[in-house]
Amino acid sequence: MQPRAEIAHWLFAGGFLFVGLVLLAEAIVGRAVFRHRAWRACLWPSLALMAGSWLWLIAIFSTFSTLHLVAHSVWAQAATAAGAVQLAVVRGRLHSQYWSLVTAGALLVSGASFLVHEQNGWLFARSAFLHHLIGWTLVVASVFPLGEALRPRRAVWAYGFAATWVLLAVMLFADRDVAPIFGHLSELAGGRP
């Protein structure tokens, strides 16, 4: 028996909420205080690597079309690359501030993949609206790691990046299979004429 897609979305929402709260805690107390314990510095990159692994599993076992397979694979690769690079940065293997551009690229590519992945209009169904909203949120949020690369150590980049993950969690928790949004729901998506 295969679980509904919204169950996977809720699981990822829980993970995103945890990541967002970890990043928010780091932004509030400051990087130096938060990373006083070495394991805390590795927490967000390790979670990104774990999310990439889960996305690979989803890409392999629960995709129904080539477009879904490609989209989930792109998300998995982006999360894996961002997590691996950030883990190398916090472990001291990479030193340049410009490595944050990998995270910015991962968010941008993931957002674009969400937008290409959803073939229906914004108001076709709740899932279509959610895909468009998440896609554009990720595209816009890529400015936070970009800012961190170009003007490092500004609080706005850390707070914005943390808030992005909390916002994504809220969006994914709001996911339901078929529910009307803004009144009319397409007949093709299970709505009434």
C-alpha cells in the first residue's frame, strides 16, 4: 500500500520546520554562540543531506511520470549538493564566503523545478497553487544565500533563510489532497461544475 502524497509532504514539512527553527535559533543567538558546540554547526548541512537522500528515495519509489522523476531528482541533487558544500564549509574544508552561492543555486534550481513540474494553473487545485507558491518562494529565497555570499554576516540573510524554511513548512502542512481554494475548483481536479 502506497501512502498518499500529502503524507510525504507532511513529513518533509516537519523536517523543514525543524531546520527552520534550528536556523532561527542560530540567527537569534549568533553564529559564534550557536556553534560553541561543534555538532550544532553540522546540524543544518546534515539535515540537507538527509533530505536529499529521502528525495532520492521518493524519486525512485513513488514517481508516476517522467516529469515527476526528473523534478524529484533535481530537488534531491540540489539538496545533496547544498548540504555537502555547507558541511565542508563548517568542517573547515572550504573557506570562501562564495560557497554560499551553491545554496543560492540550489534554491533557485529547486524553485524553477517546482514551477516547471506543475503543469496546471495556479487555481486548478490546491496542489497546483501549492506548487506555484513554493516554487516562487524558493526562487525569491535564493536571495538570502546570495546576500550571504556577497555581503556576509548580515543578520537579515540569516533571519530570511530561517524564515523561508518555516514558511515552507507551513505551506506543506497546509497541503490536502483535493480541497477548493478561492472558491472554484476545476472539474478535472475533482470540483463540482
